[in-house]
Amino acid sequence: MKVLLDIENDNAVHLMEVLKSLPYMKTTTLPDEKALLIAEVKEAVENLKLVRQGKIKARPAKDLLNEL
């Protein structure tokens, strides 16, 4: 099982020490850029689900490209 935790820097050091001390636990830290990318992709997937359920309205891709 994989778990992604968002922890304040002050507390992260202590928690990482505890997790690393467990023999069955493997830990990896993510750079802030990767964590931000994961959060943005997760938000995009949630928005897509809402569009498919009809709870929010999608914008045409043409409108999005015209903004650029």
C-alpha cells in the first residue's frame, strides 16, 4: 500500500525517523514540484468526475486555447 502524507516541515523530521525505524516501512520523500504535480493531477481528475456527473460544466478546448 502506498500513502502520501502532507506534513509541516517542523514535524516531518520526527515522523520520518519513526517511520524509517519500522522494519516493514520503506520511505521516500518527494520534491515539492512532484507533490504539487500530484495535487494538480488529482484535482483535474476530480473535476473530470464532476463534469461526467453533470455537476459542473466543462469549457470547450477551443476557448482554453484562445486564452493562451
